[in-house]
Amino acid sequence: IDLTGDDKEDLQRAIALSLEESSRTFQETGITDEEVLEASIAENKGSLTSTHMEVWSDPPNPHDRKRQENCPVGLKNVGNTCWFSAVIQSLFHLLEFQRLVLQYSPPANTQDLLCNQKEPRNLPFMQELRCLFSLMVGSKRRYVDPSRAVEILKGAFKSTDSQQQDVSEFSHKLLDWLEDAFQMKPKNPMVELFYGHFVAVGVLEGKKFENTETFGQYPLQVNGYKDLHESLEAAMIEGDIESLHSEKPGVSGQEHWFAELPPVLTFELSRFQFNQVLGRPEKIHNKLEFPAVLYLDRYLNRNRDITRVKRREMRRLKEHLLLLQQRLESMTDQGSPNSTEGPLSAPFPQQRVPVHKPLTQSRVLPNPLGQPAPRFITEEELRVLEGCLQRWRSEVEKDTRELQGYISRIHTTMELMYSDTTLMQVPYRLHAVLVHEGQASAGHYWAYIFSPQLQHWLKFNDVSVTKSTWEELVRDSFGGYRNASAYCLMYVDDKKPFLVQEKFDKETGQMLSGLDKLPADLKEYVKEDNRLFEKELREWDMLQAHRAAVEKLASAMAGTSTESEAAQPDGQEPSPPESGVLPPYDENVKYGQLTVCPPTPSTPQAIKLEYGRLLWLAQQDTSPENDPRLLYVMVYLIKNQAPKTILERTLLTQFADRDLSFNEQCKNIMKVAQEKLHSIRPEEVNIEEYETWHRDYHNFRETTVFLMIGLELFQKESYVEALMYLIYSYQYNKKLLSRGPYRGHDKELIAHYRRECLLRLNEHAAALFQSGEEPELSDGMTIMNELVVPCLPLLLANEEQAEERDMAAVEDIRNRWCSYLGQEMEPKLQETLTDFLPKLLDCSVETRSFRDPPRLPSLSTLELRERFSRVLTSLRQTSAKER
């Protein structure tokens, strides 16, 4: 249709065809053009914002994070990690794979494993994967945090943290690591599970060959194919198939035939291509259908003869079909009302031509430029012509129906070509579909996984796990609608149900589930995590009950206060109640601000009651585990003798907090506190001094976090990471204590663990040196040169004030290395020792610069207090046992 001119008929035809196409699309998919347009607009908007980091924030109410019964556990998105969640969930719900990971234990001789491994991060990754899987099995949380495993994996990629990882690359890397981790077993279970073999049969330069090759994830093209079978058929043939039966020189081609299929067969769908013109990758949105059950008999080596026969028959049918479709299109075109040729169009004008009557009208000369036509047509001639046209039309319509019938029968024959029972003996059932929505440069990933236990599909979208349907899966996975489509299909051998089914206890005959199927170490790990979560739930419930009780009491006392005020003489304040109900701790507001409305009739009385309670807390002699300064900024200020004006402003600020407006009584008290704050004149409170005190408290909290994380890492024997936290906590704490004894933590406590960390690192480095092998030798020297030696001046700074134990530790470290002098050792070790000892024995106390301090996480007041208390208690118990 030419729309460049002014022909209105062409324009009308274009509109009609567009409406017809829209109607046909709606009938096939149930999707209107408006929905497609909205989806396109939404996707364009999404592509503009999808480059931002995706991070899931935990709801403050732990009940919103509680797992529902029989619902699988989700995975938290810790920063563009939906790619990780989609792949890991698909593998986790392969129960045979899940069992392999949970039961994994490194060989007794770990040194041999490390020597044979291609990737040294395998072992720590497998340990973190076991922990993650155990939480996904038995956690009481709705979703769990995969950060530790993700961080190890991210180190293997070149891209930055803010970029979406290439899922194909990640999948290959993951399988490589898993295969590497199990390599010491006689039969590698990862190879047995995910790898198969195919036979390559073909001709190369006229010479026939036949080879057997191994394959894992099988790549398939999307462009140009309507379904999975078409794409797989094309992938199994390279070059001209007819050349396989030719011995002519220069001819090449080959076929692939599956000799041994893996229990888990994964297809990678190539949905990304590079646009050479635009110089950027693009996503292929074409539709590609795939079945819930895939029969693979036609691709097996043992069926190659019968498949070749059927392929030849299929090619013949396709060629015949093409000819029939061309003929049908030709007849349809000729039958078009606007066609100017063909059996259905007459060589005359379509309107009736009037009969010329020479006696009653003048003769009209024909238009010399018009279409040739008879000058005289009689009524009889017209009747004959109309009869011929009707007959021709009927004949063409009959021929068209016959052609359509032939085409339909050919389609049916092609569809049933491989429906013989002999070619339906190897069924593979769809286990998981990994979906990508967006463009090549950005997007979101999720997975559909079939649950044999629940007998329906589940959608795993980061923390969200919801029930789904095959219809929803088709809509999101086939492609062609919106920008969502499958990029990976995972099929499992339908004749091996153990792949996706739970095992049974041999003694009881009961199906193993939950914590029962975990090894002893992981069972305790999950139980401990569940205990912490249950404690969080209890504390939340107590806090809510406390708030409700206080609100009720405040409302009751508000009425009492009104009556009391009415009875008081003018100008006299009502007397305060005998006791107040105040919160035992803060959770929502940092630095220990109030979290409930005080049940007092006036703000001044509330401040007095609260100040009395906090003063009492500040006067108590508490252990470091129960330090009230971590809960209340006021306790910190009181113990450090802050001016009265600073204390009063701090308390007023807490009472003026908008978060305390639970009811009208609380709102009134809040408003009074806000008015008092606004009424304070600048000369009454030094704002700079006020901000300095609160900045000091902020520094105290940061020092606490450094110390807490350092002690947690020390407890886990991660001495390299722990050292930096302990070094910075000591330095910051030293600065705090220089301004007052209650501004920091116990100096001896931090010094003890800093010293222990250095001594243990020194012993580890010495053991690596003694091995004399690479890379152990280099690793040992790195620990000494980059960690231990730079820290020694910190222990010796101001030797007059240095602790005797610190000085003794430095001497122990030096003596350990000096003991190697005079011993027989290889020249390489002797040379290394000669270069290293002068650095170690350097008596200079000049402090070397360290790298920037580690980034600290954001912690609530309650979380900081709980973790700090827990690690100190645990370390004291461990120390007592050792003594």
C-alpha cells in the first residue's frame, strides 16, 4: 500500500488492515494494542531507572519477615543480585543437587584439594553455600540473606558491584566451581548430574568423521524459530545436511546426536545480540514456545536412522507446503476486490455499461487513454459474462478450500511426525524457567519452578515466593509480549524422580523434611539463627504490648489530670503521679530517644521522671556487656558530666520527637516540648557545644561498632579481617579516653584482643613460611609485611606508657622469626628471611599509614546492643573454658 500519495482509498485500506491485524492479535493472545503500548511505555520508564542499585530493605516488623507454613524461603536482594537468586533457587529445588551441597565435606587432606583446585575460592564458597541452603531448608524467616556467598562469587567477575551480572557467565562459573569442589570423589557427582555426551557425525573437506564430545548447558538460538524443537533441530545440524552422504572434496557438514543425556538438561536461549550499527547489545524479544514435557528420542544416537528418514520426509513436506502456500497466496491475491488481473476480475469496468441506442442518443467516443473495453454490450452479453464470472469465482473458492485443506493436513502430518510411541520413550519434564525482563543493558530476573510436592508452579522473585500457573509462565516466558522472556530452561529426566523428590528415613520410613535432613553442624547453625529470630519476634511483641499499655495508661491519666487541674488553684501546677511507666530500651530512634508517650500530666513532670530514671542507670556499676550508654545518650552525657543545659535540651528533643504522637495526650506533650525548644534563647544553650557533645556520642557508637565487628571476626578466626577493626577501635578509643574515663571502652579489653590477633597471625605466617612452598610462602610474607610489621609501632608507641604485655608480645613475635637463624634451610627461604628480618627488628616507633578504615554497617540501637553483648559474653565464656 502506497501511503506517500493522496489516494484516500490506500489510506482506508491501510487502516482496515491495521484493525484486522489488531483483531487477530487479540484473538490469539488476548492482549490489546493498548496493553502492548502501556507495557512498552512502562519498560522504557523502567530502563531509565533500572540502572540504580536494587537493594531490599527489611520491614521493621519481624512478623512481616516470618515464613508461612509450607512456603519456600526467598532470597534477599543485596544489590542487583536477582540473577543470583534466580539461578540458586532453581538449583536448590533440584533436591538431588540440594542433598549434594548439604552433605558436602572437604577431603581430610585439605592441602591436596587446594593444590588441585583451579579456583582457591571454591572451598569458602561451598561452605557459605551449605549455610545458605541450610537456612533455605529450615529457617523461620520468609527470606534469608545470601551476602556472604554473593561476595565470594562477585570476586570472580570483572564487572563492578553496580552492574547486573551476566547470568550465562555466572551459571558457567558456578558449575565450574561446583565441579572443582567435588573433584576428589571417584565419580564427580556434579559431572554426573549436569553433563552429557553427544556424537558428532559428519564430513570435513570430503572426509567422514565421528567423534564423541561432552556438553553441559546447551546453547540454542531464538531468531528464526517458532518453538524449542525447531531451534534444537537446527542446533543439531551444522552445514549442508546432504553433504553428510557425499564424499566430494571441499564439502563439510555434521550432525550431533545425544549419546548420553544428563539427568538435568539445561538449554541456554540466546536472547542477546550485538547491534553493529548502534554499537551496543540488544535483546531479542521474539516468541519461542517450549513444552512442559520434552521428548528427546528423535535426537538420540540410537535413533539416528529413523530420525533421518523422518527429517527427509519433514523437508519434503515443508517444500510441498511452501509451494501450496505460495499458490494459495497467489489465488487470494487474484481474488482481491482491488486486484487488476486474475480470473476473478473482468477486463471491463465493474459498474454496468449502458446499452447504446443510436436512435435516441448521441454516440459517445471512448476515452483514448482509458482501459480498453467493448464499445457495445448487450443485455444478453452481460448475463453471459456475469454467469462466467460467478462460475469462475466458485471454482476458485473451491480450489482455495481444497488448498487450505491440503495445507491443514500437511500441518497435522508434520505435528504428528514424531508422535510414534517408539519416539516418546525419553521424556524430560520442565523443572525451572529463568526469566529476564528489560533490555540487554539492564533488567530484572526471576524464576518459575515446578513443585512436585505442591503440584503447581511457584514464582521466585527475590524475597517474594508466590503460587503461579502455567498460563502466567507462558505469558512471561515465551516472549513477544512486554519485554519479559525466558533465557534459560531447565529440564529433568522424568524417569528419575529422585532428582526432585525428598528421600525417606530408612529406619522410620518417614519422608525427611526441614531440619531432619540437615547434617548435625548445619542443624545447630539453623537452630541458632531461628533462636535469634524468635527473640526478635518476642522483643517486638513486648515493645508493642508495652506501647499499648502506656497509651492506655496515658489516656486514663489524661482524664485524671483534667479533673486534678480543675481542682487546683490558679497558677499552681498539679502534683506528679507517684511513678511513671517508661520504656526499658529504644529500638526505632537512635541514641536512645523515647519511643513511647510518658503517662504524666505535664511535660516538666515527665522530664523529671525520665531524668531520675536515667540518672539511676548512670550510677549503676554494670559490666561491658550491659553498658547502658549504648542504649541511652543521656546516660553517656550524665556519666561524662555534660552541662545541665545540654541535658535539658536533649531530653526536650526526645519528648518533641514526632514519632511519639500515638494519641492526643502524647501529641499534646510533644507540642509542649516543641514549644519549649523553640522558646529557648540562643544565649541559654550553646548550640555548638550541644552538637559537639552529640558528635562525641556518635564517635563513641562508631568505636563500639569497630570493636564489636573486630571481636566477631576474631571469634570466627578471621584474624586478617579482624585486625583492621581492632586497630581502628583501639586508636579511636584512645582518643576518646584522652577526654575522660567514661567517653570510651575498657582500654585493656581492646588491647588484649588486638595483641592476641597479632600473635595468632604471626604464628600462621610462620607456619606458611616453614612449608617452603608457593603460594604459601608468599602469603605468609604478605601477612607479615602488610599487617603484622606495620602494627608493631602501635604497640610500642610511647614505650614508657606501653603495656608490659604489649612489649612482651612484640618480643615474642621477633623471637619467633629470629629462632630460624642458624637453622638449615633452602637458599630461597634463607634469602627471604634475610630480607625480612631487618624490617621486623626495626626499632623505629614511627607509625605507618594504614588503608582507609572499613565501612561500617548501619545498625539500630537495639541491634548494636544485642550483638555487642552477645560477642562479649561468648568470648568471656570461651576464655573461661580455656583457663
